[in-house]
Amino acid sequence: ENHESPALRCVMKLALTCAMLATPAYGVVSLYVANKQGNQVRRCPVGSADDCVLVAGQADAAGGSTLDAVNKPEGVAVERDGTLAIADTVNHRILRCPKDNPAGCTKLQSVSGEVGSGMDQLNQPFGIALTMDGEYVIADQRNHRVQICKDTADPCVTLMGTGTAGSGATQLNSPYAVAVGPGGEIYISDIMNNRVLKCTGRDSSTCSVDATFNNFFPNFMLLDNGTPGSFYVSGTTGVQKCPGGGGACTSFAGGGSGDNSIAGPRGLAFSADQTQVYVADVTYHRVLACDVAGTAGSNCARVLGSSATAAGNSGRDLNGPVGIALTAGYTCTRPTTPGYVINASTEYLSPDFLPTGFRVDGITCADGYSANGTPEATICASEGPYTLSGCVPFVCTRPTNDAYNFSAAVEDLAKPTFSVTGVTCSQGYHLATGTTEPTITSCDSAGPYTVAGCELTVCVRPTLDSVDFSGVDEDLNAASFKADGLTCAAGYTGTPAAAACDAHEGAYTVTGCAPITCTRPATVGFDFSVVIETSLEVPSFEVTGVTCMDGYATAETGVTVMPCTAAGEYTVEGCTEISCSRPSTPGYNFTGATENLLAHSFEVTRVTCAPHYAAAGEITATVCSEAGEYTLAGCAAIECTRPTDVAGYDFADAAEVLTAPDFAVTGLSCSPGYAGTPAATVCDAAGPYALSGCSIVTCSRPDNAEYDFGAVVETSLTAPDFDVTGVTCADAFSAPTGVTVEPCATDGPYAVAGCVANAAACTRPTTTGYDFSDAAEELTILSFAVTGVKCASSYVGTPAAAACAADQEAYTVTGCEPLVCTRPTAAEFNFNDAAEVSLAVPTFEVTGVSCAEGYSGNPTVQPCQSSGEPYYITGCEETTTTTTTTGTTTASTTPPTPESLVY
């Protein structure tokens, strides 16, 4: 163990903040000592010669029952705020005393101080410990129980014990002390039962024996948080260290002479650096410091009490010391550092509080602050506030907003003291109606603060005949004004330019458009020889007489003449050169081809045959006679043939498509003696396609202990002509029906069968349908004989038995089949909705049969008695009509007779 860095060890092993173990936070430490015989609790410095200080009881050592007195105190424990809790044993109560203030002690509210066994009573409490939640765990010795109490009016609850001494699963016998682990587990020294119990919950069902002793009579315990689950325990013969979990304890201190002779070991406490264990010796009126790394019998030295082992109630003398607790002599207080939110229920201010020491959990950052890392608390080095770190003020940033001018801004950007003045509206923006200055709002988290109140000056579009606004992209805000995409209207030319308005909701201006005049175009394909250009000015543009040149086709709508859109040529349309398109003929590859598809200059080169096609002469392209595909010739599809070498392949079920573009061969299989997955590959040129995947099977000799291969003759091990003879049975094996040898299906051992152990025997089968009650069985395979097997009820046939193939397998029975009924034919019954789930007698099930028309009743279905017979149905009777003497018609039924049973 690392005794040089106990705080780090605690944090690493327990995941707790154990700053209480850090020596710099202690300096000169003290021990609270329950001076039992002196009726006092004293705080005694360790490591200095200063006298002990009275913290509870009276200076004259006279015991009493007032709040400023104690009577034979046994246990002490330090609360989370540094208050000292004392088991005031003979006063049957728990006292809570502020530091070094005997007159300020108060009584625990939930305990009356009257001796008894009620939930608000104790009978000589000895040990005491604190939980993380501030509850008091008390060893109520004379009531043979452990109580959990609060400093409220709520009654205590019993953790363990029935009130009667005993060693049962829920009983205690004079419990002496208690301890609380970092996980909330509670340890109990059951002194008269010579055991230590560990409870993981709040009732006795969670308690189990953690250590047992032989006449050691354990009392005070000290948990070794550096080794979770282990603890030190004092007893009649010294101090032992126990691993917990029922493991064997070992001697830690005592058994020597002088300071190493511990006559009455009681309370235990760690030193500040956890390199020593302090031991209270009630008999010799002293406290010893025993080295953790030392050897029992030589590792202890006196730190408190007279060297003459004499009792005393003054100076540094002790008088019957029992319970002890380490104290730094101070308690931290909560700081007033701004920016933090502290939960008082998770604030442990005393470095002496067990099981945590100083600890503050759940720290969060206050409004206006954010975490810089993890908010945490650091223990104080002396009486005073602890230190907080990890929260820093939010700092806003200046926003980026073109509407505002920050050149004269005065800014304090820290969230708690946020202030910004001097912001104004930027040029092109104006204050909103009713606003005298921009509004500034602090950020809610780290980021830009908010500004509001400045609005853009907005322009409107002008009305101009010379400008086309249909494609305009406008930003009408004066500060970011744009009017992109403006063009001059029809009949006008130039470059329009827009400028923002000068006043809010005024029209912006556009300049740069002037009327245009067109000129005659020089467009190829058009004939202007008889053109009449009445007017070339766009507003009054008129041109007629334009026709198509030879080699061009005129559109169905004729030649169209349109004025120019800008100064320059007018537009003519409607004359189109005849153009071919690429053909979709399969078998040709146009990668790398060059095509001029205009009819008057048509040329196509570098066309090749596509894969699985071959050239049959020169590839030629022929121009189209009208708009459409040109023609290609010269490529033909390749035809594959079945290969002539097909050894190992079976074409019995094969289906072939041999034209290369659609090539497919399915249904192939490997011939007998061959194995694999056959595949066919298309040919690259006219000829046979390729086969692959089937290879000849070669067997090997098996390794079977039941067979003798000494005389084997393996003429051929290949599957097609497999020939192996001479295999016999090994010693102690026989072949009742002879040895069989079969070739392998894939590469591997061939199969041998037939040999069984001479002593091999079958077992009786459990086959349904057979009756073995009269069977006579000889089950040895070599002499197998079974007679007397019958068909079971509802089964028919002639049973036969056959020997098993291997030892302890069931022999085989055959010949018995279940009786199977057929559907009857009877007019009385309707089978339209019948469900004949099973017609076999053993599982017979027929439902849904009803009475036919003219019959009534409730049909009952029963199985047949012989195979092939109809099943039985009864319950439907014919309905007849008779006329009474008064003429009234009534219905009656014919009484059933034995003959009405229909099948």
C-alpha cells in the first residue's frame, strides 16, 4: 500500500474526496478521547506537549446527568459540521457538543435519556458512528440491538437485534461498537458472540457475518478504506486486522512488552497520514501509535497518557480511555464566493467526519456563471471558509449587426455587471417609431448580447416603360440596396443602373436604357434575296420575305422573324438542316466514334463491334434520308457451341442459350465420381464455351479402430472407378451382416460399416404404436432376437424387429400402423363445415358435423373400430309432420333405435 500518499490512495480506490487525509490540512492534530473512568471527553494534541482540553463533562471528573456532565462515556464520533457526538453510556443518551464547549452540549432529540427498550430509549449505549445522511448508528449494548436515530422527534429504528441476547441470524449479544463504510455499509462488533457483522441495508436481512474470533471478544473497529472491506478491530488480546468476507484475521498490535503490551485495547483511529493506528488502552490509561507497516509486538509507542500507566484527569493524563476520534481541531465554513450554488444536504464541513471527511457534492454555477472544468470545493487549511473553483462569469460578446454603429460604444461584457451604452443606428437605418435609442439586452449564455430598435430605410420600385423588372433581384433596404437583373424593356438598349432612394418609402432610380435599331442578320440557311425590311426600329419592327436556302427544311410554322433585343441583328428562325440520329441497333460500340450527323456533311467513323459480336466485313454507316436514325451494317452476334471434352460434367438436365449476348447454361451437374460447383463461361469468339468447377474425387483410407486394414487391397481410390476389398473387423469386433465399403462423396476417407463390438447390445425402443409387454428379447447384436412384440391399441399390422447398428442404440421395430377411419356416407348428416383434423384413431379429431336438412339433434362423432371403416355418428333424427283431429300441424321425431347408429 502507498502510505506516503493516503489522500490519493483514498480517491483512487473509493472515488471519494478524501481531503481529510491530507497532512497539510491538519498541522498538529488532536484526538477526542472518551475518558470513561474520569467521566470526561477530552481533546488531546498529538505531536505536541500541550495539555488536553475538556470538551464534555466536568473538570472535577464527577459524573452526572445534566447536559454539562457525562457518566462513563464510551464512544465518540465527529459529525459533518464538526459537532462531537458522545455515547453517554450510563446516562442512556447521546450528547452533541460543539468544539471545546462543555456547557453547550445538547441531547439527541430522538432519544429520551430514560433507560428502557422503547424506540426512544437506550440501555447503556457504547459505540456510535455517523452515516452520510447524518444519522446516528448506536450500539445499544444492554438491549442487544443496534439502533439508527436522527436528531429529530422521529423514533429510532432497529437495524439488528431482537432485544434479547442470542446468536441467531437476527440476534446480537451485547453489541459493543459500530462503524460506517464509505458505501453506507454498517459494521457491528457482536462482542459476546465473538464476531463482526456487516449490514448492507437497513434491516437484519441484509446483515451477515464478516469475521469470527475465538475468545477475542471484539469491540472497537477501524475501517481501512485503503483496502476496501478490510478493518482493524480491538479485543482482549490486542488489535487484529481482518480482510472481511469471512477471511482469517491476523495480529496487528499487542503481544509485546512495554508500550507493545496492550492490556485493555479499545478505541481505534488512523493518524492524519494513515501510516499509524492510534489504540486506546483502557487498562494502562494511555493511547498508543502503532505503525501500519510494522510488526505486531514491536510497532507501537505511547503518544498520550502517563509513562507510569497511571490514571489522571488533568494535563496529558488519561483515566480509562475508551473511544477515540481524530480531529484537525477546526471546521470549514461555507465561503461567500459569488457564482456558486451549494446544496447544504451534500456539504460535509468537518475534515474529521467519517466516512467521508471534508466533502462538498453537487456544486453548480449560479445564474450568469458557467463551468470552467468541474465546479469543486477545496478543504480549508484552518478554521475558515473552504475554497471554491470552476465557475466563471458569462462574458457576452459584441454582436455583428450592420444596423448598428458601435464606434462610440462603452461596454462592460461580464454577465453579472453587464452594461453597454453609446450604440447608435448605422447609416441607412433609422430608429423605430417611438424609440429614442437602441435597446441593449445581456446574453443568456456566453455569446453576443442583443441589440434592437434600428430599422432599415426601405425603398419602393419605380414605374418605368424603358425598364423590364421581371427578372429583378431586389433588396429594397436602403443600407443594403440592390436591384440586380434589371434589363431594358423591349425596344430599348443599354445597361440599366439602379440607385437607392433618398427617403424612406421613396422610389429608387434606374438609368441607362435607350430605344434600339436592328440590322439584317447573316444567319446561314436563310435567303434574304426577296426580303422586304419595312422597318428595323424595334417599336415598329416589320420584316417579310425571308425564306430557307437549299439543303435546309422549313418548319411547319414557316420562317419566323423577330426583332433584336439589343442593338444588333434581328433574329430569324424556322430553317433547319436535316440531321440524322445515332441508331439503337444492338451489336455496335460507339466508344471513340466520331459523328457528323448533319445530312449535307454526314460522316461517321471508328464504330466497332460490341462484345460478343464479330465483324462480317467492313462496318458501314449510311446517312438518313430524312430526320431519323442512320443505318449501320457489318457486326453479327457470336454463337458458342457445347465443348467436346465434357468429362466430369453431366448435361442431362442442362439448358443452353448459346448466342453470346444472352449466353446462359443452367442445370449442369458433376458426373458421378466428380465433385464441385460446375460453371460455364461464354466463348470470346465463335466456338466452344468453357467448363470449370468439377474435379475428380479421391478417397483416403479411414482411421476406424473397429476395422482391420491389414489385408486391404485398394485397387483404386478415385471415385469413378473406386475399388477397395479385404477390409475386415478388428479384434473384439464382428460383422453380423458383413463389412461394406463405400466411396467418399468428396475428397476424404471412404466409408466402412458393419463391424460392431462382440459385446455390443441394443436397447428397447420407445416407438409409439408397439406393445412390448410380452416381448422376449436377446439384445446382443451378434445374437439379436426379439419375439412377442405386438401392435398397441388403435394400431394394426405385423410387427418386426431389426438389430441396431451400434452399441446401446435402440433396435428398430416396423409393421404397426395406426387405424385410419374414413368419412361415412349418411343422408342424416351435413359435412360441409366438417373439420377432419385427424382420422387416425390414436389422435382422432372430427368437428363441425351438423344435422342435414330434415333432421335435428346434436351429432356425436366416435372413431371406427377397424382401419378403413367409416367413423361413427349419432344424434340426428328425422323430423316428421302429423295432423291432429283439430287440424293443427305439429312436429315430432322418430325415436332412435340401435339401427340409427350410422357409419
